[in-house]
Amino acid sequence: MTALLFRDDAYQTEFDATVTAVNERGGIVLDQTLFYYTSGGQPGDKGTLTAEDGTIVEIGTTIKADGDIVHVPGEDQPTLAPGSKVHGTIDWDFRHQLMRMHTCMHLVCSIVPCGVTGGQVGIDKSRLDFDVGEHTLDKEEITEKLNALIRENHPVTAQWITDEELNASPDLVRTMSVQPPRGSGKVRLLKIGEGVDLQPCGGTHVKNTGEIGPVRVSKIENKGKRNRRVNIVFDTD
């Protein structure tokens, strides 16, 4: 099992590791990694792996496949042999944008009192889909509330609970179709401020909401009788 260093420090950008396997497609498995793998609507990290002999492999994304964390090289990259020592560097600008966006999505959840039916975290735009029922969403109201929570600079922290504790508190789970992974004995919760938001999440996040910066709801789309899609962008104006 690859040790997931990003769960200890989402701000660390470099690390040393050993190649434990290379699959038939050239995907690289390490004994430990800072590269976040695609999950929870957040894209996998990209960056570089540099071997001791100076060989540099550009990583285009990171995924989980057959239980392994796989660092997927870009096209026409050199290969690494199992046992190779490497120095990994993540693309920080890419990661930090996703951290800001992902934390913002949790704030959206705290504002919209409806179940989540889907979502995607992106560099320039992110979205959450909600089963709204009879609830009406107003993009100006959500934008105003979002930026207020951002300006209040609430701390963002992680904590762990057991599978049993999560089963006893089903209201913590906001996603309607996807359940947090169980089986390891513990589940990671993301906590924002005191009473702002608390829900299971394994993604990478900023340390406080002020780091997100100004955002706005670009549009709210009708995706069915009960489903509404809230699109969020950074407000650069």
C-alpha cells in the first residue's frame, strides 16, 4: 500500500520515494506519494519524478487502479525500473487551485440545504448538483453567502472517526449516490470553522477559507425536475 503523504500535509510539494512497481501501461507505483489520486470529484495531481541518474518523468495525472496509486506518465516519457529511487515534485499551482476550489465546494454544501447528487472540482470552474425538491436556489444569494464565509477566514481542519461512528451519524454524509469508503476502520472528516461544515472527505484543502479568494456563482442550471447544478468560478474582476 502506498503511504498517502498528502493527507498529512497538503502544502508539502516535494518528497523522496522508491518505485515498487510499473504496470503494463507504464504507470508507476511508489511506496509513498504526495500526488493526490483522482477521487471525490477532484482531479489527480501532476508533476515530475526524477530518478537518481537524472531521468525525469513527467506525470500527467494520478489515479487509483486495482488498489494501487498509479502515477500516469505523459506521452513519450522514459521508463523507470522497480527499485529506482525518485524525487517527486507536484505541480503546486495546479494543486493549490484545486485545493481552493474543493474547499469552496464544501462551503456551497453548507449553504444549500439539499442532498448532493454529483460534483466536479476544476481549475477554473467547479460544480455541485443538488436534489432540491421544492427548494429554490438564487445565484446572487449563494454568491453573497459564499464570499461572507470566505472573508470570515474560518479554519479548515481534518479529523478522523471510526466506521461505527459514521454509521451512527448518517447526516454527516451529504452525497446521495456515493458513500464514503469504509473498511479501513476510520473515515476522514473535513471540518470548517465551528458549525460551518463537517462531512467526510479525503481531498486536499486550504488551511482557512480566506485563502480561497473571491468567487461567484456563474450560473444555476436545471438538470431535471428536482436536480439543479450550481457552477462556481473564481471572481477575478
